[in-house]
Amino acid sequence: MEDNKQNVLEEESPKPAAPKPKPVEKLKKDKPKPQIFLLSSSPHMATVDNVPKIMWTVIAALLPAVAFGVYNFGFGVFLTIAASVIAAVATEAVVNKIRNKKITVFDGSAVLTGLLLAMTLPPGFSIAYAALGSIFAIGIGKQIFGGLGYNIFNPALLGRAFLQASFSVKMTTWVAPNTIDAITTATPLGSYKFENVMTPYFDLFMGNIGGCIGETSALFILIGGIFLLIKKYADWRIPVSYLGTVIIIGGLFWIIDPAKYPDPVFHLFSGGLLLGAFFMATDMVTSPVTPKGSWIFGFGAGVVLVVIRLFGGLPEGVMYSILFMNGFVPLINRYTRPKIFGEIKK
């Protein structure tokens, strides 16, 4: 009886239904999607910074010196700055179009090149020649190498070197600041080198002197330069080694013969040294990428500058010192490369 009752209960209890086979299409949909891994060379850095942000920040850091240049020399220099920037941007767009490349004028690099070039020009310089210098700076100094990141020399300084070679008289004709009429004057370096006349330090620091549009006021250049160092958009080793070398070597010559050679403070605040040290020598593309290389770069540029200022035919040599060291950057990067962890010399 017990066996029959168990059989009846088993027959009456519902049996679990067999699992239905999944459709073929649904099985395909349930398969995990393949993951895509991107491989790229080092360095791998997690940062919110990018090229446009850095370029426009450097431009913002230059604005105090630009504004003082316009105030110091009059509204005419604003037209020179505008012509240089517009020509640089237009040249960049035209070359991008010819090369069938993406238009890169919005990253700010062309604007920065045109602005830096304008700041190294005399206040009374021709607008047309300023535009020509920007065309050369972008077309030959930058795009002929492949664009941003591939150029060997600083484009703005290369454009200035072109103008210096082509229009040497106009590039060395200076205008006195805060004058209604165009009165020809000399820069502090020229006055000391050829007339042995020392400009007061206060005028050098504040900028009430003759010189290029954006190099006269040490105060406003330092404000922008220190801002870049705080943002870490400029390697502090380059301006420290560059300026330090000029101060030390220039100071040694001054100690030897103070009647013949200028003192270190005069070297520091005169000419385009501060502008070049903070805004041109620190160019990320044309400066070394290693810490040791940055020290070597700044030291070499400082030596070349002192030699030109004290013994050369020209009173200034910032442009040549930076361009000269730009040519050695590939070698400096190669021989100052840090050792890889675990690397063994053969």
C-alpha cells in the first residue's frame, strides 16, 4: 500500500519543465564584446593639460608685457602686434590646407609665435615687414619640419633672425618711449657698449627705456614668467641656469674691470634676457626633455650670450644664444637620457 501511494503521489506531482534552448541570435548577443587596447609610446601621464591649454596660458602670461609695450610706445605697436599674429595664423591655415592636414590654428601655437615675434621687434618697425617675419617663422621655422612638435628651432626667433638679416637697419632703429614724435634713441645695451653710459636700474626694471616692444619692462616679464613656473608650463632649470650663468660670468668680468664691463644687475634687466629666458628658451619643443639637459642648455646659452654682449659686434645676443643651443638639443637629449631601471652597461 505504501509503495502504491508513493507511486500515485509521484504521478500527480508536477514534473519540472525541460529548459528551452536559447535562440541562436540571442546566444550571439549575449557574447561579451571584445575589448580594445590602445598601445602608445611613453610617457604615459594622467593630466588635464593639453596643447591648446598650455599655449593659451603662455599667451595670457605675456599679456602684461604686451599691455605695457602698447602703453610705453603708443597704439602703433598694437597694429604691429596684430599684423604679426594675423599673418602667423593665416600662414598656418594655408599650409595646413595645402598639406591636407587638420587646421591647427585654434591650438594657440601660431598666435603665440606671432605674438613672441612682435615682442622682439622695434616699436617703429614696418607692419608689412612684421607680417613677412611671421610668414617665415610659421612656413619655414615650423611647418617645413612637419608642424608643431617637429621643429628644431624656436619659430619666433627664427623669424626674427630672418628679419635681422634682411632689414638690419630697421631692426636696429629704436624709438624713445612716451614721446609724441618718433625720436630715435639707443637701447641700454647699445648706450653702454658704444657710449659707456649706464641706464638707471629703476628705469630698467620698470621699462621706461628704449628697446623692443615687449622686452623693456623687467617687472611685467617677471610677473608672467613666474606665473608659468608656478603652473609648471616652463622648466625652472632653464631660466635659473641661463640667468645664473650670465650673472656669474658677467660678474666675474665686472670684478676684473668694472670700468669696462657692466655689472650683473645690468646684464639681468637689460635687453631681451628675461623675455628669452622665461618665454623662448623654455619652449617645450625646442628645449631638452631631461633635467640634466635643461641645465646644460641654460649654461650654454648663458655663455654664448655673455661672449656676444662683451666681445661681439652687436650689443645683444639673446636670439643667437637660444638658436645656437636649439641646434644641440637632439644631442643633449641623447647623452643625458636617464638610465632605465635595471639597465646594465655592456
